[in-house]
Amino acid sequence: MHAMQYEITLPADYDMGVIRHRVATRGHLLDGFAGLGLKAYLVRERSAGAPVNQYAPFYLWAAPEGMNAFLWGPGFQGIVDDFGRPEVRHWAGAAYGEGPAAGAVPRYAVRRREPIGEGERPADAVGRAVEAHGRLLREDGLVAAAVAVDPRHWELLAFALWAGPAPEGAGDVFRVLRLSQPGRAALRRGRHWD
């Protein structure tokens, strides 16, 4: 599994209805995309209390070939044509699981990124994150969650989809406009290094 996200930060007075329309009219195009586990079409809006207006889709790829096909294909080129070429963050998968609300439509997503300290053993940091992930999977309202690592910047990523309001203080909160999930069943559950 690979996690991937890019963020398009928009002006404070940007009409976010443009993004909603884009997702409503184009989101279905990835509903059958080979190699894609899931894509959450995420937004943050200043009018709803967020620090910025932002379109920030998040992907879990079941196969790296799918990620490559998307990035080098017409789907991502549409983003580049309309908004410029964003920085694409990606992380190697460490764990994935589904919660008690796995069958529900997610309304919110929470993303938390944190550095692995200079003197900290990477295996210890990732192990702690995966243990916390295991506890999170039992939380009411949780649809699905993933843990991933960027070994270039030594950053941990925790990502969770929620059927209801996101827990307070858990990280950056996004509204989920849509979920494409053609290969969600192919995302391997549990730790990804056994």
C-alpha cells in the first residue's frame, strides 16, 4: 500500500462551489481505476472554520503501478492544467484497517503528520503508531484508517475516515465530498511488514 496526497490551497475568497462541482462531475472517473484502493475527495473551508480554503484529495493505492498510471496519465494532468503542478506527498504503507462503521459513507477525514525524532529508532516510532492505529480501529464511527511513513523526511502519517464528526484535536480535519473505492477490498489489513 502507498498513501498519497496533494494540497491545492486556494484564495480566501475562492468559490468552493467550483471544487464541489468538479468533484460531482468528475469524481466518478476513478470509480474503476486499476490499482486504486480508495480516494477521498477532501476539502477544508475558511467559512467552516478551517485555516485555509483547500482541495486536498487523499489516496491509498493497492498497487504502485496504479499510482504511477494516475500521476503520468490524464487524471493528474487535469489537476496540473487547472491549478498548476502541486507537490505530491507520498508515504509507504505501514498499516491499514477498517472500523465499526466500515460500511458507512465517510463525512470527515483526519490527517496527522508528525516527524520521527532525530534520536528515535524508526522501528520504535512506527511500532507505536501502528499500536495506536490498532486502538483507533475500535472507535465508534471509524470507517477506515491507515498509517504510513515517509522515509525521506522521516515523517509518520496517520489518516482516518469518520462517518460522523471527527474527534477534537486529532489532527487536520477535512470534509469528505466523495469516496471512490474501486480496490478497497484489495488493501491489505494489519501491519505491512510481516
